[in-house]
Amino acid sequence: MSRKDKATVVCAVIMSLTLALAIGLALLQRWQEAERARQQAQEQVEEARQQAAEICEKLDRLKQWMGELGLPITIEEEVPAAEDEGDPPTPEEVTPASDFSAAGLTYPSGYGPETRDYWFPQGIEPVMEIYLGWREAYPEGYARLIAWGRGEVPPRQLDPAMIEASRIAAAGQDIDDYMAHWPHSPLGGYGQEFAYAGWRHGVNPYLLIALTAAETTFATNGSTVKLHNAWCMKGPQPQLGIPAVKGWCSWPDWPTAIDGAARFLNHYWPGAQTAHQLRGYCEGNPPPWIRNVEVVREAMGGVM
């Protein structure tokens, strides 16, 4: 064999080895990727199992807690165990109404601001909103809130957020019950919004809606009604973030207006509970105007 032939054979062998090595490396890389994917999938399955177990435990605590409070349980299905295939069950699939993330907690007796801050480090309001959300999502439970807010003794001590939610739910129902006699008013059905705005801004919600009776007959008369201004409040109020149209406060909808009017009232007459304390609201605060406000306020509930 000539030197040229030998060189050709050597080159062919080297090329074959190089190709084989490249194929081997490619196969090794694919195997490693497949192994990583398998490990990832295994970790996801294990995480799904843990999530499902936590959901089951939370649901069991929720059922026990609801049973102790006499709240109807609307879902009885058992949560299926997580399988290797398919997505794990989500909290929405196993909770009866909404995010009951605070359900099942045991609150200490004699709680005060300190324990409230301990149990609600992010503030009490987000948990309160869960309970108030029962109005649409869990009407049976919301009916219990109203009953407790009206004085019915619950079977066990309520947590601070539920106590406040009960007061708001009861006051809101008082307002809605009264407004049922005014079916043409756009403010009907917004009782909870009035009560919640009163709670948030330290305003008597019955006074807040009673003012609309004297000013615009519950938002059925007057040029400011089209601005969602049932209180004839003057603006703008830049310090309160309230714009104005032709000198009158303006809001885009009634929920926003109710909250804004409560903020307005608290800003100028902090702590006011009756029309007698709203000096300057109506020019001269004439007795007929005060009487119109007070009759409605007292008929709805007086003070929350």
C-alpha cells in the first residue's frame, strides 16, 4: 500500500471517529436533556401532591370551622388525590364560595389592636372583603353575617374581621331594606357600599345616604345626579382627588361616588353622626333640611 493510500485510510478513520464522537455527544446531550425534563416533571408531580394535600387540609379545617359557626357547607365532594398525569386541583375547585384563606384560624380571646395586627399583618380589610364577598358568592353565609350584626349571638367567638364584616353587612341590609320603598332610586342595592364606605372613612353610613334624601330625593331629582353626585357636593376637591364638572363633584359610577362622598364628609365634618353637626353643608342648615335628613337617618338605623 502506498503512502498516499495509507494517508487516505487514516483520514477516513479519523473522520469516522470524529463523526461517531459527534453523534455520541449529541446523543449524550439529548439524554441529559431528557433526564432533566424527567426530574423536572417528577418535582412538579411532587409539588402538585403537596398542594393537593394542603388544599385537602384547608378544606377540612374550613368545614370544621363552618360547622362550628352553623354556616351551611355547599360542597361535599372529596378532593381527588393528585395523579402523575394531569394538572393538580386548584383551590377554586374545592372551596365552596371564594378564597377562604383565613378560615379555620383560632383567634385568642380578649383580642385587641395588638392581636388584630398579629393575625392580620397585611391589615384586616382584605380578609373583611372575603366575608363581604359572600353577598354574591355565598348568600347563606352572608345571611348569617347579617344576623350576627343585628345582635344574634354566634355559636363561637368570631374573628375580628368577621365581626366588622357582620356590622357592615347588617348596616348595609338596613339601608337596602329601606331603599326597597324607593324602587326608582339608582341607589337601591348599594347598602353594603354605603356601610363599607362609612366603615372605611369613619362616617355614619345612615347619615351618608340620608343626605341624598334631602338633596336629590335619593338621586332621582336634580342636575347633579347625572354626575353621580347625589349629595350636591361642590368641587373640585383636589386634596381628596375628586374632579368636578361646572362646580360640582363628579364621579364615574355610584360605587366610586359613595366612597368619594364618604371621604368628602369625613374631611370637612370628621366624626359627625347627625345632620345637626354638619354646619355649613346646607346654607344656614334650616330646620326643615335637618328634619328631612334626620327622619331618614333614624328610620334606617341611626348610628352604625
